[in-house]
Amino acid sequence: MTTLHTVNKSPFEKSSMDSCLAYAKQGSSVLLYEDAIYGAIKGTAVADKVAAMGGVNFYVLGPDLKARGVSEDKVVDGIGIVDYAEFVTLAAENDKVQAWV
Amino acid sequence: MSEQIKKFMYINRRAPYGTIYAWESLEVVLIGAAFDQDVHVAFIDDGVYQLLKGQDTSAVDMKNFSPTYQALGDYDVTKLYVEKESLEERGLTLEDLMPLTYEDEDDDWAEKDSIRLMSRAELADIMDEQDILFSF
Amino acid sequence: MKFAIQVNEGPYQHQAADSAYQFTKAVLEAGHEIMRVFFYHDGVNNGTNLTTPPQDDRNIVNRWSELGKKHDLDLVVCVAAAQRRGIVDEGEMKRNGKSAQNIADGFRISGLGQLVEAGIQSDRLVVFGD
Amino acid sequence: MAIEANGKTFETDEEGYLTNLGEWESAIAEEMAREDDLELNDEHWEIINFLREYYEEYQIAPAVRVLTKAVGKRLGKEKGNSKYLYSLFPYGPGKQACRFAGLPKPTGCI
């Protein structure tokens, strides 16, 4: 089964993104939103962790990037930028959603 | 109500008392037990602290709900997974946790352990098989 | 597809209440069904009619009520969590001898079983929390 | 609200549940029963004591189905059914017996 993992905490403050990455299987998807968008930015200490996760699809919520003043060109290559409608699509396309709250 | 049986997993990642999440999540598990689904409860990250022995809240005047985990067997909630890595990272072993058991109706009421120690990889496989994941 | 939404955080304190609303709206716009929105933990505070945010900010409670009215949503506040945090409807007010009720329009108070049932009857459960 | 028992006054909530659970004494259960037109016999006490012990051990009142199973195991099969429990406590073992036993009011979750 495929899972959409959602993370909403800054990886610099909380460990939920680390926990999520430890559980995300090949073929699953990870959506970073709310404060977790800081985990999608190039040149940070966590960017390498994201890059090392082969076979996992990463997404970041555009409206939360924009709200926080992070421009889309700062996002790590390969992370898809989605809106709420695409968040819904991801939730529907995967068999279930796991929230790393 | 729907006749289908789903695989339910309640995921506990928080320590008790600092916030109410652990207790209110246990309340859902107890209520959910009446719905005859295939229930699984996972304790990972700080969630393993919920099962620590010797909790005594008398000096902070909060309700000590740790004994309630021991009632889970009566509620037929018998698949409790504790993640090995989370214990190790916190310098804990199974010995530090409350023993939780159930009586197996299909095996002449033999007392069995409810807690199953799982590696992160094993638990990830079990999580993958679930239909519904409740997070608190 | 049938979605169930669980909201664990109160309004204004945490973006989870906003994210849950935006997601719920997007689910409906995509033509899917929302079978229930269940408010748990501090999330029950999304359902109090005593909220009075300043006029230059969004009104999170009214926003739920309006969306609920428009789409006939089942907005359920957990009774156990609500009792702890002082959210009561007419029935709970009488049952517990309180002087007023404060449940917002379109919300109802019910048991935790409604969350479990939402998990059973929906195709997807999506949790928003801290 | 309040209830008089054993020459003392005990505070109760709107539905007659004891406010301070620590104050419970058997006379309170007797008085609550009298107000419900019941007289407590050994069989009632068997259940009330069972509930108190269960609460003491697990910090929750058992769900009715858990109670019936546990009563059946502890007190005999013929007592482990809701018919028997309702015959003792017409308003239900969850509500009435828990009230007599000085347990918290069930939140009515299902």
C-alpha cells in the first residue's frame, strides 16, 4: 500500500520529520506543510537528508512557502510544489494518509 | 454500521503529562475497542514514555492514567507495538516498561504479553498494512 | 471519495485549524465528499460561539459554520474533550447544570465513537494537529 | 445538589454523581439507592465492590461489555450478562451502579 506522509513541524525544532523519513517507504510520498516547509529549502542541514531519500516523492505546500516569504526557487530540486487541490489529490491517490503530528 | 473490518492503528509519539495527547488518545483506543475492528497500537519516539513503570503523579496533582493501559487486555486491545530504536535512543529496555498482558480466550485464558518489541523496519511494514492511521 | 477530517488544535493558536479548513474546502471543491469533521483535543475550541477575533483577521469559527451550512457538513465536537474545555450545547448545559451554552452554529457535540466510526466509514482519514 | 448520608452532607452534581470521589462511603451508596427506590443486597454490593476495585486498579470505569465479561469470570457465568446486571440496576450498570460506587460520571461516549 502507498502512504502520503504529512509533516507540519520545522525539522530544526522537532524530530517529526526525522521520524517520518525513517518510516517513509519507497514509492510513498511526503508532504511538507506549515512550519515543515523549512525542511524543503536548499543549502540547509536537512536538505541532504531529503536528497538521500531515493524512491520517495517529496512535496511542499506552496501557500505555506509563500506565507513565510520563501520563494519557490529556494526549494530543493525534485521537491514538487503543490497547492491545496493537489494536496487533496495526493491524499486520494495514496491508500492512506499518515500525519506525523 | 459498516460490516467490514479495517486495520486500525493508533500511533502514540508523545510523552504523558506534558500534554494531554497521551491520555486523550488512550480514551479513543478504549472507545474504539467497542467497534470490533482489527486494532493495533504503536508506541514510538516519546510515546514509549507512556508505558514507563512507576509513574506517580501525586505531587503534581494530575490523574495517573498509567494503570489504564493495563485494562487494554480486558478491552481486547492486545497488539501493542513498542519500537526498539525509540527505547534504545532513550536508554530504556522492555524491563523499564509496565508489563501489559491479556488473557487469550482461544487458548484457555492463558496470560500472554500484549507488548511486542519491534524494530523500526518491522513496524514500518505493519504500518504499511494498515487501512487507517490515527495520530494524536 | 469519502474523506473524514480530524482536527486536534484550537483556532489561532495553531495553523492546524486553518490547514484543516483549507484542506476541507479543497476536498469539496474537488467534488469529493466530507463525511465528517471531528474536533478533538483543543480542536473543540473551533466550535465555540464566544470567539470574537478582531475584524481584520479571519473568523475561524464562523468560517466552519458557513462551510458547514453550505455543504451540509457534519461538524462534530468530542463530548469528553469539550467538557474539559468548557464547550457545551443545550443538552450538556442542562445535564451539567451550566448557565449557558456556547456551541457554534452547525456544530454538534457527540461521542468519541463518532471519530472511530468516521475512520471505519470513510475512505481517507486526514489528521491535522500539532 | 447534595446527599445526606450517615449524618453528613455530600456534594453531588446535577445528575447525582458524587463531586469528591474520595469522600465515598457505603452509606452514600445506600442513600442513593433509597432515592432510586432500591434496597442494596449482597448481590448489589458484589457489583459495587467489583466496580470500586476495578476503578482502583485501572483508573477507569469498565465499559459495560468489559464489566459483564469480568463479572462472569470472577463471580460466575450466570452473573456475567447484562440481563443480570440490569435486574440489579434498572438504570444500567454503567450509570446507576457507577454512581452508587462513587465512580466518575461516564461521558456517554458512544
